[in-house]
Amino acid sequence: MSRAVAREAPARTSIPASTLSPAYGTALRRREAMWGIIFALPWLLGLVIFVIGPMAASLYLSFTKYDVVRSPEWLGVANYLRAFTADELFCPPWAVPSAMLWSWCRSALLVPWHWRCC
């Protein structure tokens, strides 16, 4: 025979919403938002310093004539015009496809030799 054990209902530990002030929820949300920002701040600083900062600097320097000794001289889009019109690397339209074809042929010849050696 088993005896039924009477269990008590758990005590209510939460404070009823009617006794809290309306500002309590906003203060709690504000505090949680502040801690979220504090924990995300190192990542955000790293993003700005190590990713966005160098990207912005390189974008700025791409529009200038710059060497390490002198300060940058603003040229505008002249660097890009020279790169895509006067540079011999970009002039012939067949330069990139021929380099890709050469690379594919070279790797097709080298890969089987590598498998035999190992």
C-alpha cells in the first residue's frame, strides 16, 4: 500500500506586476541594453580600428599620389584613369583570360606529377 503524500504548492516568489512601477521595466531594459553595448564594444572597436579604418585609408590613398616621404597629393580619379587606360596590364582585353588559361594548363600539368611523387 502506498500512501499519498500531500504536496504543498510552491510559494510564489515573483512580485506581481501590479506592485511594480511602470518605470521599472524601462530601467531594466535600459540596463540590459547598456550591458549589451558594453560587451559588444570590444568587437565594434576592433572592427572600426582593424577593418573599416584601413579600408577607408586605402580608399583615400587610392585617389592621391603618395610616397612615404612626402604628404599625399590629391589627384582624384586620375589614378584610376591611368590604371585602366595607360597601364599595360589592363590595356589588352585578352590579358586576364590568357593568364587564366596559362595558369589552368600549368596546374593541369603539375598536379599529376605531384600525385606520383607522394
